[in-house]
Amino acid sequence: MNNARNEDNAEPEVAESLEAVAEARQRLAEAPAEMVISNHAMGLYELAAIHLTSSPPDLVESALAIDALACLVEGLQERLGENFEVLKDALANIRLAFVQVKNSL
């Protein structure tokens, strides 16, 4: 009996979740790809910075995030639109930070 009530309560929650996913997909479809990719690239920058500033720094994880960021920025270049220069500078800065942290260990 309890299972039936739990299932009845779950149906509206599932429907709401599916609706929220559909809305998010619609917003994502409406956003320019260069904007979405740039946001993900900045997420990789942040990930690298988090690993560099952890105690102790995790150079392996940071290097992976930096390499992934480099693949996007150097691979796509001007296709990233107006964000390219900012991302290029961010990549240079996080690479410099990596070297500084590595040399301080």
C-alpha cells in the first residue's frame, strides 16, 4: 500500500523533472554554440585552478584540465567568436600559474 502511494507521489515529480529538462534543452538550443563552448572552457579553467590551489596541489588533474582547455581554445581559435581573446589569455595565465606552482614544490 505504501509503495502505491509513493509511486503516485513520484509521478508528478517525474513529470516536473522531465519538463525542466525539456526547458533546459530548449534554452541550450537557443544559445549560440560559441557561447556554450566558451562557458565550458571557463569551467575547465576553473577546474585547473581548483586543482592548482588545493593542498597539496594536484598537478596531474590540473594538467588534464589545462590540456582540455588548450584543445578547445587552440583548436577552435576564432570560431569561438568574441570570447577567443579572453580564453586565449585565460589559457596563458593558467599555464603560467601551473609552472609557478610546479616550480614551488
